Amino acid sequence: MFPALPEDELHDLAQSIKAEGQHKPIILGRDGVLLDGRNRLAACELVGVEPRFTRYEGNNPTALILAANLCRRHVSKGQQAMIGAMARPFSGHSLRTHAKLHAMSLSRLSAANVVLEHAPDLAEKVRLGTLGLDAAYAEAGDRKARTAALIAQHNELRQHAPDLATQVTEGTLTLDAATATLHQRLEDERLRRRVKEVDAIRQADGEPGPSHTELAEQGEITWEEAHHRAEQHHAQRQATIQGAQQSLEQIARNWTAVQDLAVHLNMPYADEVLDGLTLGARALATRLTSQV
């Protein structure tokens, strides 16, 4: 799990052992598996010195390995975090507990865990020291986002277009093409719903003639054209409603004049008012005063 010493440092260690002896024993597990001291063993073999061993009698060899190696000078903080993340599953600890037990930065350990989960190929490079943790974490974040987007696309297809999802699974349709087809379907459905909504309003208003829906279903116009006409009708209807509202508001603001005219009907005042109006306005005034 821990990277070996660079060749020049291994030679320095070998010469030190040859000159001064092996200060720390190489630790083996109960089954003879090497737990700590790989570099010391290689150095001894390099200069022909008989290595000195000891046996670990504890119950947590993973903790021993981490404790013995995480603080080695040739291992960077990023490497330490990655090695810690790789070893954590063997301990069963949470990230927080693992960081606390081994005096590691929780944020750095969390970043290493993201890399390990979403970019395991980069995790190995971080462990070996050929790639920095920050760079690997940035790329892992991008991969995580892309994966999430792909999953969202798949979920959308399964929910709204299982036939397209099946084609993607079978490899007969790309995910992007399937998504584009789905979005076109949804847009077509939206247009049709809108056309039918406007047609229902037209029918309720008592407008004659075939509906836009009928024309589209009969193939006389496309649904896009039907939608265009429906929106035009809706805009014109809204403008007419707004104009009528404004006119009625104006009548309401001037209703006292109508009431005053009604009081003075058949009097010179009323005659002069009506004489100054157009024929249309005079007819309207007559009808209004009859309602007062």
C-alpha cells in the first residue's frame, strides 16, 4: 500500500544499515506476512546484511501498518490521506474516527475518499506520488458530476420513455439521442395540451369553426402551426379583454355624468348634451340613461 523508497534513498538506507546496522526490526504477522519494513528488507538484501525480524502479536495489523508508515518523511500529506482512505474499509471506522485515530486531516481524508470512489485510477497515482491529491480531487469531482448527470438522464428515460431506455440498454440508441427524442416528445405533448386548452376556451366563448386540434388531427396543419394559431388567438383574446376592461373602467369613472343626464332628460341641459354627440354616442347615452 505504501510506496517504496526512491532508488537513491534506498541506496542511502542500505549503506546506513551496512555501516551502522539495522536499528529497527522488520515486523512479520503471525502467518509470516510482512507488515512493516519492506524498505529495510530490500536494503539488507542490497548490501548482503542478514535482516532482523520480529513478530507482531496484536489483533490489528492494519493499525500497525498505518501507524508505522503514515508519518514517514518520503510520503506526502496527499499520499498519507490516500493510503488512509484505502486502508479505512479494513478498520470499519467512519472517516471522522479514522482521521482522529491516525491524526489525519478530515478534509484531506474526505477528498481522498472521493477520488478513491469516483476515480480509482487516479487514486493509485496519488498513492504512488505521481499525482497530487488536489488535482485528482478536482478531476474526481468532474467525473462525479458527469456520472450524476448520466444517472439523471437514465432515470428520466426510465420514467418517461421506457422504450427508449431499453434501446439505450441494448446499445441500439445512444443516451444523448434518446434524451433528445424524449425531450422532443415532451415538447410535442406540451404543444398539444396547450392547443387543446385554447380550443376549450374558444368553444366556451361560443366561437364558430373547426378547432385547431381538429385541423391538426386531420393533418390539414401541423401541431406546430396549430400551436402558433392557438397562441395568436390567446393573445388577441387577452388584448380584447384588456380593452373591454379599460373601457368599462372609463365608463365607471364617468358614471356620474350618465346619472346627471338621466335626471335632466327632456330638459334643455340634456338636449344640449345629446345634440353635441355623434349618433353612436347619442344612442349609447339614451340606452344608459334608461338603465339609471
